[in-house]
Amino acid sequence: MVDLDLQAPIYVAGHRGMVGSAIVRALEDRGHTNVITRTSSELDLRDQRAVHAFLEETRPTQVYLAAAKVGGIHANNTYKADFLYDNVMMEANVIEGSRRAGVEKLLFLGSSCIYPKHAPQPMSEDVLLTGALEPTNEPYAIAKIAGLKLCDAYRDQHGCNFISAMPTNLYGPGDNYHPENSHVLPALVRRFHEAKVNSASEVVCWGTGSPRREFLHVDDLAQACLHLMDVHNDAGWVNVGTGEDVTIKELAETVARVVGYEGELVWDTTKPDGTPRKLLDVSKMSALGWRATTPLERGIEAVYVDFQHALEHEVLRG
């Protein structure tokens, strides 16, 4: 059993994002009373001097590095320099600042989208850098790979207990529901909701529906992050996922059922399918004693409630 100090200062970088906010919820639910956060207007993580001063002043015992500049294919292609520069600067400043401030443990969040485009399935941790990256995601991927390697380098050179997690596709409260720039699950939630409201007879989805994808509820990820902070102290990174995937067709049918849309689903097979499969090998995480607990349909039900709440209060991003 881990001996927890619930009063110890813990800094969550990126606490307003979907992942960071879930980590804050998980920490507070567990009884932590000294969770430190700063908005980007209060602390620009790209500003080395400011970040180092902040960490020196607050002296957190643990740091969850969930801050990142993220976006879809269009944003990644349009703002390549921003995605590379901003993410590398944020990671480097927080990691070096944590070393200087004597942080006992840091967790860095990678992303399964940084694995090679044609990696064997399911993807184990050791396939990173064994093949070409997805070109549309390359700047973000290079920055995230730099963060993973920084943690290992600081462990080797400075003895820092800095660890990394590699989550799969995420969904949950605070997601982006933009009709064009969001990921597939929240995009489907919005599309089917609008079709239901407008009594549309059909919803057209891209491709054949055959590609398989893995989806992890962000609250499960947050619990995994806390578990890793409690028990994991090794170099490298740990995949965090469900170890199970569904076809896009199955996902669409599930979303339609949850939303209550009863029209027809039409598949536009002239549109591209993308990568046939993206699934993580989660045997390493399982060996550490953790498994995801949120069934996909139940998770989507919660997401639909979150979407409707955001719609009511006109706070949908995008």
C-alpha cells in the first residue's frame, strides 16, 4: 500500500485541458488538498524564467505534465512551427524547472499517435521510432517524442524519477465538439445530436466504417496516471488504453443509440478510411496492476450529457 501524503503540493500543468482537468478531479477525489494550478495567462509555460521561478517558489513534490498545444490535421499542417516550438518549450521548461526545484516525481503525457504510422498491431512500447511518423502529425509527434526522451535523459544523467505514460484515443468531459476539428467520437456525438434535433432521415459517415480504433475515457486515464505515480519508477513509457478496439461502424451505431437517433447511417465509401487499425498493447500497464473500468457505451452516455450541458451554456469549443 502506498503511503500517501494528501497535503503534499502537487502541480498539474494544463489543468484546463481534458486530461489535466481529469487528473485534478482524480487527485481531489482521493483527498489531495494542495493541488497547484496556473492558467496560461498566469504562467506561460514557454517562458523559461517564469516557469523556473514558479516551480522554485511552489516546490511541488510531484508534477503531472499534461499541458500541450493540440489540434486536428488542419491545425497541425497549418501551424507546424507553433506545434513543434510551443510543445518542446513547455516540456523542456517544466522538466528542467522540476529538476532544479527538487521535484520528487514527474509524469509526462505522450500520445499513441506518435507511434509509427504503420506499426504492427497491437502497438507495444518498443515500436516507437522504428518507422516513419504520420506526416500530418509530425511536428506534434516530434515534440512529444522529445518529452519522452527528456524524461529518460534526466533519469540517466541527473537521477530524476521522471516517468511517462502513452495514452490511446481519449474522450470524456471537456472534449472538443467542433464539427470539423474534433476527433471522431465527439464529432459523431454532435452530428447525431443535430440529426436528431433536425429530424434528418440519414447521417453520412466517411469511409467504409471498417477501421478499428481504441477509446479510453479520460477519467480512466487520470486514475492510471495516479496509479503510475504510486507504483511505477522505471525508465521508458507505459501504454495506457483498454486493450480493446471497435470498428468505426460499431462506434457510430453506439453513438446513434445513445443519442437516440433513429435514422439511417450511410457510408460514403469514396472518402478515405485512414489507418486500418490503431490498438495499444497494454500488457505492461496490466502487469502494474491497472485496467480501464469504463465500458465504451456507458462512457459515451456520460459524454452526451456533457455535450448537452455545454450546448445549453454555449461553451462548446470551436
